[in-house]
Amino acid sequence: MNTPKTSPGSCPVSPAFRREDYPDAPFPDQEIYQHLGEESIRKLIRRHHRLMRTSHIGHLFGKDDQRFERIIEYTCDYFVEMLGGPKYFTGQRGEPRLGRRHRPFALTPADREAWLDFFRQALMENAIPQEIAQNLWNWVEPLSMRFLTPRIAPQQLQRMYLYTDKTGKTDD
């Protein structure tokens, strides 16, 4: 019987987790592009990446500023397309295959939490309307679970929420 390995954070690790093992990551409403517009989406993603670059996870981007700017633009293209805009990403880079693209970075649950915290901060700083922000969050939060390397058992990962009200209830 194969027993899962243990990661540094004591979470069971296995390369055998399938997409079905993770919570659904429903694609966001394709109308978001119409509501926000391309420049607002790009502004959101640029802010998110700049927050990450100046944080404890900034090392993941390396020190080359030109490369970092290309990464931002690729990510902007991806979000524009996924939110209902032109097919910039797949037209230039092919299928997203985000799990494969992120595999070399050895992302941990703490990195995921930081990524999500900075995404939340960028949503708030850019005054993204609450309904749209929630729609985006409902996509990126479960999607972020799939990028950890090594793979972490989904049940061992903490779900993160965009909003928490004063009674402690969280969004869904």
C-alpha cells in the first residue's frame, strides 16, 4: 500500500491527485470583460503582480525586470481572455496548461495564501465591484490549489474567502 509522502508543512503529498480531487473552479462570468473593460483588468493584474514582487514571494519572479514585465503581460492576456475578451493568450502561447507552467516553481500552501491575499488586496485597491470580485474569487481560489508543487492533498488545504462579515460568516 502506498502511503503519501509528507511535505515540509506535514501535508500528505502525492502526484496522483486528479483534477476531480479538487473543489470545482468554475470559470468566471464571461461578461466581466464587458463590465470592467480591458484596461481595468490589466490594471488589476499589474497591481497584483507588483504586490507579489515586493513581498516574501517576490523571489519566484527572479530579478530580471524585463522578464517580470513579460510575465505580467502574459498574465494580463490570460485574464483578459478568461474574462470574455480577445484571445490574446491562446493566440500567442497556446493552451494555458497552468499546472505545467507553474510546476517549476515549487509553490507551497503559504505561497498560495500570499498569492490570494495579494489578489484580494488588488481587487480592493482597484475598487472592483463586490459582485464581480466575488465571481473572480470563486474561480481563482479553488484554481490556486492546483498549482502547488509538490501536490498537496486538497483536503489539507485551507479554503480562503474574499469577504468575512462581522459575525464571522464567510462568502461562498
